[in-house]
Amino acid sequence: MKKIQISPSILSADFSQLGNEIKRLENAGADMIHVDVMDGHFVPNLTIGPPVIEALKKDSSIPFDVHLMISPVHKYIESYAKAGADIITIHPETTDNLKVSIDKIKQLKKKVGVSLNPETKVEIVEELLDQIDLILIMSVNPGFGGQKFMPQVLEKVEKLDKIRKDKKLNFDIEIDGGIDFENSKLAINSGVDILVSGTTIFKSNNGDIKKNIDLLRSV
């Protein structure tokens, strides 16, 4: 049975203690750190940029899973790569040429992620799946934490999982948005490999993040 990976979103962490929060997540068994980068343009919120990622990365021993919700994205890819992103995930809507942006991430020796919003079709990336390391399925409209999970996106997960098996491809399927102890099981059973969760990990069970990570991972 495959091991489900957990990528806690630091969007729900205590921003005054981010370094310590990341250490807590590492000690609790997180597989990677999910960093939501928002520009106030592509999505209606602002978060952090390369200098903060660079500072946090120095004290982290697990990969940084950096989700760029910024437009135009192409010109910023190198900055986030240099800051310490291990996986760089972009949206097709934020680049003039998705293939060129994928190639740029690869040239920088980083893993390539492509994120699909709830209304974005799988077909937009289908011909590029052999060049992608990770597909991030958004189960909310991106821009804010704490939103309600949209179960209809699991159809896309199932479709991607079928393509992956039929074509013998190796990309991971990640899901982000309103993930809790109930819908995480639906996501895993649909073919998800990586769960992104913020509120559930940091707030449930009186903030017992190890317990919450373990519960999310179990089916």
C-alpha cells in the first residue's frame, strides 16, 4: 500500500513563529512544507515572497512544496528556485506558454508542479503529463484558507489516476483545499498521493499536529 504524504500549509501557522512552526511540523512527521505564494492579483490575497522562503529554508530538513499563485509567473520562477523551493507549482492561466515555464523549472533542477483550479480541465495539461512531477488539484477556489471542500473535483483526480496507470506515468497527485479527516479518505481512495492541509493540522485536537498528521494519513 502506498504511503500517503502530508504537506502542511503554513498559511494556517503562527506567522510570528514560522521557523518554530516548521520545526514542529518536521518533528510531527510532515513529509514536506506547503508554501502558498499569493500576489493579490491572480488571487485576492497577499502572502510571502522569496526572502521569507530563503530564511525559513535554512533551518528546514524537508522539501519546500511552493505553490505560486502569481501572474505573470514565468519571470519569478528563478527567484523562488534560488530561494529554496524544491517543488515549484504553477497555474496554466498564469503563463503565456506552459511548456516553456515547465522547461524553465526543469532547467533550474526543481520538481515541476501544475495546479488545476476547480474549473480548470485536465485536458489543458494532458499532453504534458510525462514532463510533470506533480499535479495539484485545488478543491477550493484559491486565495484563502479555511474554505469548504468541493467534492466534485475528485472526478479529476480519478481521471488523472486512470491516465497515470494507462500510460505508466510517475507524477504525484496532490490535493489542496478544505481537507479534513473525512474528505481526506475520499481523496486518497480517488487516487491522491499528497494531502495539503492547514486548518485541520494546526487547529484540530487542540493543535496536536502529530496526531492530526497521523489521522490524515490513515485511510
